[in-house]
Amino acid sequence: MSHTRTVAVLVGSLRQDSASRKIAKAFADQAPDSLEFRFVEIGDLPHYDPDLETDTPPESWTRFRQEVASADAVLFVTPEYNRSVPGFLKNAIDVGSRPWGKAVWTDKPTLIVSTSAGALGGFGANHQLRQMVSFFNMPILGQPEVYIGNSLSLFDEAGTLVSETTAEFLRTVSEAFAGFVERNAPAVRREAA
Ligand code: FNR
């Protein structure tokens, strides 16, 4: 019997009109009911500095770690910046990786969605992110791969997804991801430190 799985959503763009955030929302809106999506703020995390890793780390670090730790799975939706991920997304991954031995990412199934205003769909960012999360033993949905190109042309002025091809593709991916999460979610959710 399947039950609801929670998915922490990390968006790699801070800008208000971000196509990546719209894609993340469109994905969550039409995904199977077995998945519950929780958007996790990452723009407010101070740069990772081991000297701040005291008994009282920055509040936003603690909040962030708890939100990811309490989820069953992780969805990344990120644009490509200079053939990699935006720096603040890398910082979020670093913050979630410490204290040593208590990484909040460990074993959580993940889907990596890369986006680009250009035609290539953020392939470089997508694969750099795969390299990072594989370090945490995170199972990554292998198929379908998700590279969303021409991202700015997919929405109307109200922010509604107008590309029926993309909508259909996101439906297919979300169904695959729901099954993948069900097969790979750790039995017990971990508590953050
Ligand atoms: C970009 N952009 C970009 N696009 C791409 O396909 N490959 C790249 O390497 C880069 N590099 C890059 C660096 C920086 C600093 C910026 C600001 C932008 C363009 C990018 O695809 C475009 O700005 C997207 O619209 C960003 O996604 P959001 O903010 O709409 O989600």
C-alpha cells in the first residue's frame, strides 16, 4: 500500500519571475497525490563557514536542515549559471552536508530538473548536480532525464504553463518520480542535528 511521501523542493533561482520556480510549481501542481511538495527557502543561508558550526549555528541553517531532513525525497529545479549550478544552491548543498556524518541528504531519492533560457536545457548544471548528490548516496531518477530549454517561452504573462508538450512531459516525469520515490525512500526519516 502506498502512502504520501514528502518532497523538499529546492529552486536554484532567486529572481521573482524565475522560470525555474514556475516549472517547479507546475510540476508539483499536477504530480500524483502520493507526493506532497514543500518548497524550501535557500536564498537566506549564510555562506558555509565551519567556524559558524557551533552549538548555536545560524538559525536559517537549522531551519533548512530540519526541512530537508524531514522530507522523504528531494526535487532540484535549477537554471544553469556558467555551465554549473548557481552558487547559492551549491552553498545549500554544503550547509546540508554538515556537521560531518549528519548530512541531511543521505539516501534520499532525488529528481534533478535543469532549465535554461537557451536551447541546451542546462545540461552542464544538471550533471554537476548529479555528481554532487551522488556523494550522499542519493538515488537519482535516471529516466526520463529532464532538461528544460527555452524556459522563458513556456509561460504566459500570468505565469501559466502554456506549452502542452512540456505539461505532458512533466506529467510523465512526475509519475515516474512518484514510483521511484516509493521504491527508494528510506524507511525512517532522519532528524536534523
Ligand atoms: C545565465 N544563463 C545561462 N544559460 C545557460 O543555458 N547556460 C549558462 O551557462 C548560463 N549562465 C548564466 C549565468 C548567469 C550569471 C546568469 C544570470 C544567467 C541564462 C539563464 O538560462 C537565464 O537567466 C534563466 O532565465 C535563468 O533561470 P530563471 O531565473 O528564469 O529560473
